[in-house]
Amino acid sequence: MSSTDVSIKSKSKVAITDYAFDDLAIEKAVLEPLGCRVVGQKTGKDPAALAALVADADYVITQFAPVNAGIIGAMRKCKVIVRYGIGVDNVDLGAAADRGIPVCNVPDYCTDEVADHTMAMILDLTRRITSNALKVRSGVWGLGVPLDALHSLKDMTVGVVAFGRIGREVVNRLKGFKCKVLVFDPAVEASAIRSAGCTPATWEELLAGSDLITLHCPSTEQTRQMINAASIARMKDGVLLVNASRGTLVKTDELVAALRSGKVAAVAADVTDPEPPPAGHPLVKMENVFLTSHIASASPQAATKLRGDAASTVAIAIKGGKLPNVVNGVA
């Protein structure tokens, strides 16, 4: 065996389960000077390939790949799992905790991008810009929707679900449009919501009182499919829904039924369940549904920060420092 082979084998392995970037130059710039070998694959959809990739990894970074109990069980020496992003619903946090593996996220990137994207979707639903633009493109000059589908935010009540970093920035943007804002977040003191110029609300109050509802909570056991037939029934007739958080917050077939009946007038979403929706799915074909392809977080600045912060978290682990943003309680 050559000295080069020995050197390669002795390096710590950082396995990147999947990534949507052109290359891994940013990650390598951070980690290779620390003696790491960075190995990645573009997609993590093949369970066998994914298990093989992480089996001998010292550190794992993941984006969308399903890092479930089986994949975590294949990890023989992993010291930390880092998620490219805020949500960690693709990682089995309990299975990682059982193995003593901390899971970290990157919670403070893309806040402005997602808040901006949310506002773009809100304005598209209330002013129906896409509908009108498509009608003009078809050669017809005039309203793209019935007049009663157009709204002024000043006359509306917007319900904001969750008052974290992104929810607060959405509220900051909404202030300029003079609408009333209800906020539901049981983890935030009512005084903090009032100080932001909003009205704290229970879940039931938000459902009953909102003309438009925008979702900004993570997908957890408590929030999955929170938008379902029962919660929709308690909403106003003709409610508008925006989702730039996670597709699994919505029970898709029950939302489709509400869209068909008119109970929900229109939806704008950057995320779906399943994602992406299969060809011919009602969400893709319905004229009162406006989808973007999970790109709310996208900007060159956000991507650079995300990748640098994820790699830096691994660097902290390599140096034996205190890990930031641990989400599964493993010290």
C-alpha cells in the first residue's frame, strides 16, 4: 500500500448524502484543510447507496435525503449529522438520539428570502397577478379572474401560524399593507406578539377569523396535517392559504376537496406533499393553485451562508467544540 493510500484512509470522512448545488467547493474549502475527505452524491434516493455512503462516515451532512432509522443504523462512527436547512423532518431525530448522535440545523439563513417569497405569494393570491398575466399571454386583455377574486390587503385579516424568525419577518412586511394580523404560536408570549403590532390568537380564533392564512411552523408530530378537513371546515368560506414551510403540514387530498368546493378559494405554495407532485396531480392542474418548486429559500447569498454554516458546524465537531443548534437533545 502506498503512502498516499494510507493518507487517504486516515482522513476523517464527511459524507454528504445529497445536494442541490453545482459542486462542493465551499464545503471542501472549509473541511479539507482540517484533514477531511469530503464525499458526496447528488441524490440520496437509493437507500442502499445512501447506507453505503454513510456507513464509514465520521460526519454526515444531509439536504433532502431520508435519513431514517435504517440509514442511521448503518452509521458505524458518525459523530454529528448536520442538515442543510432549518427543518429537520427528513432526519429521524429519535433514532439519532438513541445512537448518541447530535443533529444540528442551520436556523438563521434564508429568513428574508422566504419572507419575501411569502409576500410574493400573498400578493399573487390577493391581486391574482399570475392569472391575469397568463390571460394576457393567451391574447385576451382584461380581468383574469372574476372581480370578487381580487382583494386589498388593507381590508383583510391575515393569520400567521408560528412567530419564529420567518413569521416575524412576514409580519414586518405585512405592516406596510395595513391589514389586521392574527398570530398563533403557543410557544411565544402574547406580549411579544402584541408588541409586534399583532393580535395573539388561539388556533380556533385564527381559523375562524382569517381571510388568508400563511404557515411558518416546522413539520412535527404536533403540526403534520394540521390543515385538514376538520380545520378547513372551521375557516371562513373562500379563505386563501399560503404555505412556504412544509408540504406535510397539509393533508393534500382534503385540501384539494376544499379547493374544488370553493371553501378554500385559492392556494399558493412552495411546498407540497408529495413533493414534487406527480404528473397530472390536481395541485398541478387546478387553476386556483399556484405552485413554486421549493425555491423560497433560494438566493446566491443564502446558499453560500447555508453551505458555509453547515460545513463550519462539522468543523466545530472536528475541533471538539460545543455544537450549535442541536435539535435532538444530544449534548
